[in-house]
Amino acid sequence: MSTPSSPAPAGASEQAAPAHRRRWTVLGVLMLSLLAVVLDNSILNVAMKTLAQPAPTGIGATQSELEWAINSYTLVFAGFLFTAGLLGDRLGRKKVLLSGLLVFGLGSLLAAFSQSPGELIFYRALMGLGAAFVMPATLAILMNVFPREEQPRAIGIWAGAVGLGIAAGPITGGVLLDHFWWGSVFLVNAPVVCLALVAILLLVPDSRDPAPGRLDPLGVLLSVAGLVLLVYGIIEGGQLADFTEPKVLATAGGGVLLLLLFLLHERRTTHPALDVRYFRKPAFSAAVAAIALVFFALMGAMFFSVFYIQSVRGFSPLEAGLLLLPLAAAQMIFAPRAAKAVARFGAKAVCTTGLLLVAAGMFAFTTLDETTPLWVLEVIFFVMGSAMAHVMPPATVSIMQSMPREKAGSGSAVNNTFRQVGGALGVAVLGSLLSTRYRDGIGGALEATPQLPAGARHEAGESIEATLALADRLGPAGRALVAPAKSAFVDAMHTTVLASGAVALLGALVVAVWLPGKPAEEGAREDETGGEEETERVGTER
């Protein structure tokens, strides 16, 4: 351990000492900043059915437009996380956090008054740009104000804030949609952002990397373009119900090619946005894969769960929010306690068990139909929330402690990038699979509907909301479509959750093979991961 007279740790600001003393207060402010970002996404989940309805109730968004309202945010978010992390390390994480919240708040105000699905998609992308600067900064600041031994607990509480946002979002969104127009679900971000800005200015210290790398604009461009093309191709394939269409193959294939070029560029450049050398460490690469795969499964499941609850079961947005509460409550309860389970059983055992439970929860969705008792759904949500709470904190700790503290912004960016990319691809792939299977199931009923033009038949087959909207327009003649639509959706959901569960099982296999085990085993790897050097820095700070 270093003596008290040793130099200050790399990356620490001159305010590091007072920040260390008030570290738990700083964590509360960081959770508030995180809440603003998470709250919006969870609110949007219960608002999708409303947005799909014609004006003035909604904006008449199709299923593919709803997917893009989610993915425009997520793709911009993921694409700019690398740059946001580097800017935080270079310019100061507090400055980047403040700037990100301002952009996010402005995007929220503009989204609230969108006049079309296209405008909403654009303003959601602007919100994603702001969020890209918020997320890595919060985790990087956390790593710089907490000593190494307290970081697992702090990260568990930080992850619990995600559960709080998931819990508060649907309920808040349901209340707002019951009393106000759909734009209110975005306006609610304004007071949270304002309060967070004031608290950051007063309480949060700044920190930066004393030797930051240069920016990588070519890498950022390749990553953003590749992700957009890949996900666009997947969504288009689901909308056309044909993944072999030349347009689909060209866009998705072009996206894969650009992402491969991105990885080649990152290996060769002297200032990479993503330093691929960290992936040589099992503790890093296995944890990144676990985060990406669990969010692939979860975000796809959340997408169809909302339609199952509201469109099939007929619950209101507020009731849907309340039904999602066990998922969020379980994360809030167990995420801060995950560090104790890791200390006893090891990260490998805890994360593997968590991913197996995620898969079990997905497979349990196959038991649901139009009349399943609600307590079954609530148990499934609680199990899945508990499982995620034992995957995300240990995986995040493994990623962040594999990197030097002065690179905390870059480490946080990698963590959040793969989380968001996994979620975006989950919505795109599983949403497209759901749409394709639904179209196959409802096709016969639409064909049997008299005097229905081919264009209207194709549009109505895209989603259950489109079918039910057509049924409403047809009046008594459309009532025959309601029961087949619900049945087709349930069948499509069953197919989709099987794919989602298989992805979670793949994640469990990756973690079981490559993630390090108990802390004692991890200690033996400190020389190769830089753990001893990090412990020395913490000793200096303390």
C-alpha cells in the first residue's frame, strides 16, 4: 500500500478528498440523473399502444414506427457512448454529465409536441444523444469517488436505480395517459432533469483522465452507420415478412460489413474509441457478453409484454404499469444485495444462475394465454427481475474493475454500449419475429374478411393493434377479427419467447465458461488485470 505522502491517484480531481467523504450523497445525485434517462424508456413502454392509435388520441404509429421510436433513441445512444466516455475522460465527467442532461431535457420537450411518428423518432434520437453523455459519466464518477472495496455495493445501488425507474415509469405513464394527452409522458422528464442539474452543480465533483486519448471520429461514424443499417434491415424484414428481400439483405449485410470495418479500424488506430485489447481479459469479455445477451432477451420481452397486457388482456396503461411493478421491485430489492451473493458464491455462479432464471422466465411465458390468472404473470415478472438483479451488478463490477480508474469513462461507455446494442437488437429481432409470426397467424382471418383491399389487408396484418384498429373501423363486420387477432398474437408471443429464452441460455453458457469465479480466484488474476495497481491507488486516496 502507498504511504499518505504518495501522489494522488490518476484521474482524480483536486476535489477528490471531499468527494470521498460525501460519496453516498454523490451516489444519490447520480441515481437521480440515471432516473431521468431510465424513467423515459419505461414510460414509453406503456405509451406504445396509445401512440399506435389515430390522432388525437395518439399519432397513428405503425409497429415498425414504434420499434424505431425505441431504436432511434437506443442506436444514437449506443453509437455515441464511446465518444461520450472519451470526452468525459478528457474534458471532465461533471461537465459532460451536465451537457447530456440539458440535451436530453430539450429532446424531451420537443418529443412531447411531435406532430407525426417521424418527428417523434427524430426527437427520440436527440434524447438518445443526451443520454449517451449521461450514462457513462454517472458510472465513471461513481468509480472515482468510491474505494475499490465499496464499488460492488455502490454499483448494486446504482443498478437498483434502474429498477426504480422501471417501477416509477409505467405507473407514472399510466397516470398521465389516464388524465392527459400522450405528450405528457415526455414532459414529465423536465422536473427530474431540472432537479438533477441543480444537485450536480452543488454536490458532484469533477474528475478527468490526466492523459486522455484523442477522439476517433471515423470509428464513431462506422459504428453508428453499421448499427443503424443492421437494425433497419431487421425491422424491414419483419415488416415485409420476408428476410430474403434484396432490400433487407443489402441493408443488414451492409451494417454487418461496416461493423467489421469498425473492429478492424479499432485494432489498427493509435487512438481507438473502443480499445479491443480489453476483450482479451475473460472477466471483461464474458461480462460484456452477459450484459448484451440479457438485454437482448429482456427488451424484446418487454416489447411484446405491453401488447399482451393491453391489447390481448384489455388493461389500461396505468393497470399495465402496475402489472409490471414486480419486475422493477425485484430489481430494486436484490440489485443492492448482489454483492453479498458474489462474495459468497463468486461472480460466475451468481451470473450463470441469474441468466438461467431469465431463460426460465422467458420459457414460462409459453404458459400464458388470454385467460391465464394474473398472479402467474406477476410471478414470472418477479423471477425475471430477481434474475436480472443478479446479472447486471456483478457483470458491471467485472467490467469496471478490469480497467484502470483513469479510464472509467471509457469502461462505462463499453458497459452501456453493449447493453444498449443488445437491447436494440432484441427489440428489432424479436419484434420482427413477433410481427412475422403474427402475420402468418392472422392471414386466414383477414383473407376471409369480405371486400377488404389487399393494401388494407397487408397493413392490418402488421400488428395486433393494426388488426384491432381495422376491426373498429369495420364496425359489426369487424368483430369476427378480434378473437383471431388475440389468438394469433398469443401464438406469436410463444414462438418469440422461445427464441428469447434460447438467447438467455447462450448467455449462461458464455458466463459459465469464461467469467472468473470467486473473489479469491479473481485475486490471483490481479497482476494481469491491473488489480494490484488499482488497490494501491485506492490506498493512496484513502
